[in-house]
Amino acid sequence: MQDHEPLTGHPRPGFPRPGLLSTLQAYGGLQTGAARALRRQQSLGRIGPLEVRLAQSAAEVRQAQKLRYRVFYKEGSAIPDPARLLARRDIDAFDAICDHLLVIDHSESATRIGRGPAVVGTYRLLRQSVADDFGGFYTASEFDIGPLLARHPDLNFLELGRSCVLAPYRNKRTVELLWQGIWSYVRASGLDVMFGCASLDGTDPAKLAQSLSFLHHYARVPEEWRASALPQRYVDMNMQSKESIDPKTALRALPPLIKGYLRLGAYIGDGAVVDYQFGTTDVLIMLPVSALNQRYIQHFGSDGERHAA
């Protein structure tokens, strides 16, 4: 399981982003005070030896960066720039202003191999209050989210990104723990809307026509939550008629992460974006808390206590 959203490719010229200080902090695994404000020492959930919680130290942030590099660059088709190649970590300035959600394996075998508990899954979380102070959301480098945010000035948005899981752990248990952690974080932080990019492998939209068209016809975002790909990067997702698509076949062909978002009740934004650096085609995920499938709220608990340690 992997998804490099929202930090895909390079920002367009003039796009606001964290500055040099944040970049230097990110290389050390350091986080700004604003990003550390919601650190919680207690576990957000646990199943057997696997625990989900926020990174508590620079060393743990660096472990998440190493995991991302392994999944995106060594296993996947992403092309590292010289800085990432030298560091053998997936790093950018946004690491310093985000919270890093970790799934940690405390089993004896994992601890022995890594000389400590192993980070086997991660998600990067960026709250709107922090993004507003440090250059905005990176999703804006692919999608025009400004009008969306302006339509909902009283809501708090959370950007989900840089999710990945180590290959042996790509199973229901690990994914469930990640979502347990996200849901606990959302509840504790008073957040109203989750969003981010999700990726389909490949840079030829024509070869992804069935998947993109299925998402366009069956999961298209309501106008209230609509945001479109930037005009210069916009790829029309409506490539096949609704009548020509077998929904079951198309659904099975989607990446597991996107299927998971859809099960939760997510919508898909308008248009896709090709990311040549990562070898993917990206779509925008919109998941208002009000649209969450009630079955999953009941599953995790209204206060996120289902797998609380």
C-alpha cells in the first residue's frame, strides 16, 4: 500500500510553501512548535504488537521518512532528486509542519531487526490552522482548493498525505489501525473535513480510462465540496460513458487505498493530474466528516476508542 499524496512533483513557480528553516528542520526530523502542539504520548490504538500513535521525536520522524523512501523510490517508480538520494529518505519542508502518524511493530522479531520498535506504516497530517501560518496546503500545487476553503470558512480542514505501509504489513489490520489513528486525531482536533490526493499507477490517462471514468460517474463530488485540478494540469476523467462501465469490475481494479476511501464515504474531485516524477495519475479525495459512512463511525467508536490501548 502506498500513496505519495499530497506532495507530488514540484510546486509551481510562486506557489507558497514552508521556507528554508522548515526545510532544514525537516532534514533533521524536527517539527515546528505548531506541529508538535497536538502530540499525544498515549497510544491512539493497538492490535496485538501493532500500535498507532503520533511521532514523538525527530528520530521517529526520520524513520517515517526512511519508510516512505523505501516504498516510493525503491519499490515504486518515483525518481529521487539528489538530496533525497543522498539522504535515503523522502524529505521536504512540509515534514516540519505536519504531524506524522505511525504504525509501530513492538514484536520481538521487529525490534531485534531494527534495534528498536519498527515503523511499518505512516500518514502525514496537516491541519489547516498550521497550513495557514506556514504557506498553505501542498495539494494546491495540483488542485485549485482555494474556492473550496473559501466556501467553508467555519470548517477546519485536514490534509492527508504521504501514506505508505511496508509490504509485509499491507493487510486489513494495519490499515484499520491507521484509520483508527486518523479518526482519533480528527475527533481530538475538532476537524470537519479530510482531503488529499490519491494515486493510480501510470502516467497515461488513456490506460486508466476505466478507473477514472468510474470515479467520475460513481463518486463525483457534490458541488458543495467541489474542487478542480489546476487548468494547466487538468485531465478530463470522463473518458467512457457510464453505460459502458461495469461498476464491479471497475471497482475491483482501483488501488486499495482509493477503494478504502470510497467505502468510508469519500467523494472524488473534478479532473485528474499526471505526476511524472512519481509515475502516477492523481485524483482529489474529499471526505467531510458529515459524509462518513456511519458503519465506520460505529466500528471505530464515536470518540475513536475502539482499539484504544
